Amino acid sequence: MTHKARVVSVRSRAKLFLMGCALVVAALSIPAAARADATGYPCNVQFYPGATSVGNFGYVTFQLYSSTNCSGSFQGMFYLATTGSTIGFVFYNADQIQTQMRNLISAWQTNRQVTALNISSGQNGNVNVANFLYFFRS
């Protein structure tokens, strides 16, 4: 290998190394997307229609408690976002948000636990967006 070829090879490796470092730094600077998971019994399920910063097709809010009938320890208030939202990373379309709302109401009425998965924090940490829901069987 000539000297010129070695220099090009070293430069290529250096570029790859720097690109890898940049990716690591970028990944570390992203706010924690999967802040936590929360499990509890749903309560106070609400649908808010219309386009907002939480989506073009409205959004759903709900609370989780450690016991049935909105009792026990408060686990948190959560949002489900729709397409066009500026928070969260899973966005439901108009039909899906209605289905999720019905599922949450059913779980509330039948005392089934729900886990809010991959909770991301939006609006400067003031909003908990549940990006996925897991519904326990009764």
C-alpha cells in the first residue's frame, strides 16, 4: 500500500469514527423517550375533539390509580396523541383514537388494569404521553 493510500485509509477511518461519536452524542442528548411504564386501573377517561398540539384528531386523557374505582395511589395522568401531534412518538388516526378510548372506558368499567408503556414527556415535562397501552385480561 502506498503512502497516499494509507493516508486516505486513515482519513476514512477517522471520518467513520467521528461520525460514530456524533451519533452517540446525538443519542445521549435526546430526552428519555422511554421514561417509565405505569400500571394501574384507568379512571376519568376523556376525549377532547379537534386539532391541537396533541393531534389533528383530538386526544384522550386518562388517569391511572393503584386500586379500582379511582382509589388508591395516583399513578399519573396520561395523554394519547393523534397524527399531527408535537409530543410523543406514536400517533393514532381518527378511528384508532376512538378505539383506544373505548378500550380504556371498558377497562375502567370492568376493573381491568392497564399499563401505559414508553411514556414520553412533552411540553417541558408537564405532559405524560403513553405511546402504547397494554390491557390486562379480566
